[in-house]
Amino acid sequence: MTVTPTPTPIAAGTVLALRGVSKRFGAVQALKNIELDVRPGEVLALVGDNGAGKSTLVKTIAGVYTADDGQMVFDGQEVRVGSPAEAQQLGIATVFQDLALCDNLDVVANLYLGSELRKGNLLDEVEMERSSWELLRQLSAKIPSVRIPVASLSGGQRQTVAIARSLLGQPKVVMLDEPTAALGVAQTAEVLNLVERLRERGLAVILISHNMADVMAVADRVAVLRLGRNNGIFTVSETKTQDIIAAITGATDNAVSERAARRTREEGAAS
Amino acid sequence: MTTPVDGSKTPVQDTVPEAQDPAVLPADLQDERLIASRGVSGAIAAFTSRLRSGDLGSVPVVLGLIIIWAVFQIANSNFLSSRNLVNLTLQTTSVGVIALGIVLVLLLGEIDLSIGSVSGLAAAILGVTFVNEGWPLALSVVAGIVTGAVIGLFYGLLYTRFGVPSFVITLAGLLGFLGLQLLVLGKEGSLNLPFDSPIVKFATQSFLSPVVSYIFIAVTVALYALSRLRGRGQRLAAGLSAAPTSIIGVKAGALAVTLLISVIVLNGDRGMPSMFLLLLVLVVLTDIAVRRTRWGRSVMAVGGNVEAARRAGINVRMIYLTVFAACSTFAAVGGLLAAARLVAVNQSSGGGDTNLNAIAAAVIGGTSLFGGRGSAYSALLGALVIVSISNGLSLLSLDSNVRYIVTAGVLLVAVTIDSLSRRSRQAHGRA
């Protein structure tokens, strides 16, 4: 007999809370008893090794998968999310890694795809362009022109467009799946600035990342997943990278921390 | 929003501002990386840089048309005569209407190979119900058009429900509806439409009188200029940059001159055919539907990236259904017009090269085979090219063997240009 842990009570002001969420694919237990609290105006990083269940968890919250077990509380109400569209209506926006942009359309068309503004039966291009600029300026996004096809934008700019698009539905929670993967140094910084801008707007941001430097730079708290289970929640300001890595890999004497310790020793010996 | 509303009151957009103060620049020109290009010279510079990067639009087809016309005019001085050009517009209409439908399916990155058979079937239904059964003309016409729409919906259902490639579905349709056409026509296999019926009169004897044609030009140019000026006003009011009035004036003037020359030449003979006017109206309406409506935007999105369109909440199935239906409907209308112009329906209606002519017209006109890129005007321009070739070669008394070979060559050139410009666009980040 396994003893089910009593779920932690949900604190007031939590916009999204998961309790005991489980998901299995055939014989594989992808998620087991996951607990997660997301607060407005906070960046929560979700980290873990490959196969730890990050993507499954994100897809479960986004409504791509339905959880087998457990509850999801959004804005104090228990909810069931059956499809990505339902999640979006609730106010959970997700920017997946592939961004889902139409390369042949310009920035304005991509931002408003599926929810175009109209004047009568015709598209209101002027108003869409004006509010596109307004939104992009609020995010301090550096897009040279909104009338060029997104194919001609850089990786960071495309990421910016995808994130800006997710904001049009007035979400409360934004999930970013590896937004800085495959980005250059300057572009990564641009996207991290954008994440901070989202936090300033009072949004709850869930940031999935493999890059510990990015996580430490922008996140307020870090939730670690390991083998489909919670493996600790850390407050960034009070934690060292090593502790988080230890939680990710599940051991203090792992390759990463050994390497780091060796470097520190060598540097100490050199000086 | 830092953009000043008062920026709209001073005409800063017409002149290059001395100081690059972001407070007076329109909202969309504030990025320092943007290459400033304003005024008429700026517009020309932007146009040439677009061409260089492979965003060719309708430039190749216009150039091709000029070359083809010049060659035929040198070979036979009757080619550009008023009489022949009126014939040319009459011949262009049905190809152009069918090609409009092909443009729509190509925008989705799909294809319809059965348009010839569908146009023949619609013509057969018109002939049999109107001539043999004595139905009222309007009812027969509607029956033909509705048949086209139903066939398109059927294709759309097969495509969206079972995921059968459109190439295969419509290949089956090509054969199946040809069979149905022969079945509908019955044993005689050939029907003559009465000369005095309105549809035949419309297709063969209805021309705009000179006065009406000049009024038509004035109204068209005025509508164009007004809509552009209104758009400019709205953009300025929203704090965005807008094309200066000088450019709008130049464009409206070019439009007026083009239309005026065409109409003066056509008026040298019978005048502008009503049927050709119908094609022009259909092209403009389709263009508006594609560029300015939510439906058209969804079509472009599905053609560019289906998955992105689906995730954006677009009803992708509905888009496929409506586009296939529109394509077959245009094919049916084209078939009816062809039958009316030839005053007959027979077993070869919609047969022969109808199919490939329409597809070739859309591609030659500049609509990409790869989806998500093209315009309604490519149907008109491409149809003009295709019909000019066959018209010119028959003026030179050359047989259809030469015509097929020349048309094939032009089609190959057009597809090669499409593929090359696609590669160039990718290299220049304009894919």
C-alpha cells in the first residue's frame, strides 16, 4: 500500500495550482503526483533532465493531454482543460518550441491570425497595424517593420512575435517552451528582457529551459522535475546553481557538480 | 504609445524629416534599422530591391506578355488589330474564370485536375436541360453552377475526412465527370444552343458602347483613387506612415492610361465584351476576398503553415471545403461561358487542353505551386498569355501541334521562375 501524501493547501493569490497531477502513457508513468503553484507577477522556471516530464506537464496544462488523475485549480476554481482552445479561453497561453508562425504572412497577419479585427466584412488593417506597434512597443520588442513576412525575421524576433501573439488573448498565465533554445547571445538577452516585461505586466510566466544561466537570470522560483515527480522548489535568490543541478540529476556527486568543483579548485590553486 | 496624434496634422510623411526625432516619425518608421525610402523615388527603389530578392509578383508575366505580343505583331501585323484583340478578350474569358478557381486551390498548396471535366459537365447540363427539356434558362444556368459547387464540396469532404491527396481525388474526378458529361449528353452527343437565347447573346454579341466604356473607366479610376486616399487618411490618423499622394496619383494615372488605351483599341472594333467585363469583376472580387477578408487571410495561412493555422483557431476543414467548392464553381461558370461563346455543347466541351490551360494560366500568372503565395490577378494575366499564344499561332496558320509545344515551353519557364524565385526569396529572407 502506498500512502498518498496529503496535498498542500493552495495559498491565496495563486493563479494556477496543480495538485496530485498524474499522467501515464502505457507502462510509462510520465507524471506522478505533481504539485505546482504559479503566482501572478512571477517567473517560475520548470527544469529537469530530458525525459523528466517537463514537456508532458506543459502539454497537460495547455490542454494537449488530459491528466489521468489530480486536480487543476485556475483562479480559485477547479477546472478541466480538454483542448488547447479551452486552455486559451481560460487564460493560459502557450508558446511551443516550433512557434507556429506562417512564414508567408507578415507580422501583423501572424499576430492577429484567427482573431483578425474587422470593419464590416473587411479586415481592419490600419487598426491591426496600429495596435501591433502598440503591443510591440510595450514589450520593447525590436521588430524593424511589421509589414515584412516573418520568414525574414531573426530567431529572437520570431520568438518575440510568437510571445506577443500569445498576449493578445489577455492571458493570465504564459508558458514558454524553451524560448532561448537555438538563439544567439544578444537574442537570448532580448527574449529574457521580454520575459521580465511579461512579469512587470503582472502575468504568471512558466519558463521551460535547459539553460541554467537563463533560469538563474530571470526566474523567481525554480521547480525541478525528476523522473516525473516533483524534486524540490527553489527560490532563486536563496539558492546556488549547484543545488538545483543536484536536484535535477538526483545526486550531489554528479558529473556537472564534480566538474564545477574541480574548476573551482583549479582556479583556487592558480591564484 | 509614444506616437503623437498631432503627427497626423503635419504632413511629415511626404518629406524626409531633417531630424530623425522619434516623436515626429510615424509609428511604423521609428526603427533605426529601416532603410528610409520615401516619395516616388523611394517607392521605385523599394520595388527594385523587392525584385532583386526574388519577390517577382506579376512582373515576369507582364514582361512575357509584352514579348509574346511583340513577336506575334512582327510575325503578323493583324495580331494587335482591334478586331483580333476583341477576339482575344472573348477567348480569354472562360480560361480566366476557370483559372481563378485554380488560383484559390494553389494558394492552399493543393490542385484540381478535374476543372475541364467539371466545366464540360456544367455545359452539358445547361444544354440538355435548356434545349432538350425546355427548362427556363436561369434555372439551367443555376443547375450547372450548383453542380460545380456540389462537386467541389464532395472533393473537400473526401480531402478533409479521409485525407486523400487532392491530386488523386481530382484525377478520379477528371475521369468520372467526363463520363457523367457523356452520359448526360446521351446518344446525339452534340447540342446547339439557340442563337437568340440571352446567354449566347451575352457571350457573343454583347459589347460595351463607347460611352459606357469611358464611364466605366472613370468610375474604376475614381473608386481606386478614393479608396487609396481614404486608406491613406486612416493610416495617418492612426499615426502610421502612408503612401504620399504623389504615388497614389501616379498609380491612378497609370491605371487610367492602361484602361483607356485598352478600351480605345477595343472600341476600334466591336468594343469591350460584356463577358470580359464579367471576368474583370470576378477577378477584382476574388482579389478583395483573398486579401481583405478573414476567409482570405485564413486561406493564405493554411497555404503557408496548416499547423499554425489550426492552432490559431482557424477552421481548417471549412477553408478546404470552401476553396474546393469555389474552384469547381468557377470551373462550372467557365464551362457555361465557353459553351455560350461556341453556341454549342458537345462531347469535347471542357476536353482537350481546357484543364491544363487553366492550370498553366494560374501558374504562368505568378501563383506559386507551393501554396500561400499568389493573387487573383495572376489568373487574368496568365489566361491572357495562354490565349495570346494560341490566338497568335492560329493567325500564323500554325497547327495545334506547334501551339502545344510553345505553351508547354512557356509553362516550363513560368514554373522554373517560380522555383528559382522561391529559392531566392528564401536566401533573402522573404519566403
